[in-house]
Amino acid sequence: MSAPITLAPIRIETGGIDSEGRLAFRDGCLIGVLTLLDADAYDELGVGRHWFLEAGFGQAAAEPRPPTFPTLDAARTWLDDRTSRVRPRCAAAGRSPSDGWCGTGLSPRR
């Protein structure tokens, strides 16, 4: 069983009026940054007072267009679904990801 997702309040400089945010953590690792969309600015689109994933990390970054979330619980559930999956670890067998090995064969050089 994976660790629960915790959400820490934070103010975010978005360049707009949306500044209420949450940092999403699992096992002490940052997995996402959520911003609460302003009601006046986004009600016309039907997403006012919804949470938006400003940035996702790891598996949460794999989604090209994440949805907006009506509640923090909905955001937490979505993040949990994407970050609780078992995946190969890159630094297996004492090899470094910078050596070009990622558990499934050689990866392209950067």
C-alpha cells in the first residue's frame, strides 16, 4: 500500500489573480502543484473554484491535459491513481540513470 497524499497550503505567484495553492506530496516527495481557479475569471468556462494542476512531477506529469477538479478530494484521488502505480526504478543494480540504463534496456543519451 502506498503512502497517502498530503496537501500543504501555499500562495503561488501565477501572474494572475489565482494565488491559493496546494503542494501535493507522497512519501515526502513533491508530486504536484495545485492552484484554485478564480470564480469570477473562470465561471464562464464552468471551472470557477476548481483546482488546476499547475505542475505535475513523475507519473503525474505524464498526463498531457489533466482535468480540473471540483474539490481537493477529487484532485487527491486523481493524483493517487497516477502516482501509486508500481514502476521500475532507474537506479537499479547500482547503475545510474545518467549511465543510460533505466531497467528496461538502454535509454537514449541526452
